Amino acid sequence: MSYGQIAQLLGHPRASRLVGWAMHRCPSQIPWYRVIKKTGELPLSNSLFPLSDQRRLLEQEGVSFLTSGLVDMKKHQYKLEEIDL
């Protein structure tokens, strides 16, 4: 899922940066690594969540990356209409 999709589900479609901040501060048991930019790009690395860890965790779950290094969003992005709230 992208930060923007989560913001949209929360009823604040323009709050993707706020979602990003919240994911940066979330407890480690929340699957933070599953949230990425809408382009398929992984967010900037930080000391708590290095990009190499995020990519490794995504690949372990079967997420594929394009040769450009982006997540293949056509294949892996959640479709909001498929989410049962």
C-alpha cells in the first residue's frame, strides 16, 4: 500500500506525509515495510528502518522489484476497492 492510499482510507487523502511520519514512529510489530511511495519507490532510509531491511522483508513476502529498483506496483499494489473495511 502507498502512504496516499492509507491517508485516503483514513478520510484525509492529502495527508500522505502525515501517514509517512506515523509509519516512521510506529511500533516494530506493525508491518511498516509494506507501506511505500505510490511510485513504487522505497522511502528514505533512516537508522530505525534501513532500505536494505525494507527491500529484504518485501522480497521475503514475494514482492518483486523492477530493474529500476522500484516495487512492481502493477503487480503488488493493493486495490482500495478490494479492501473490506
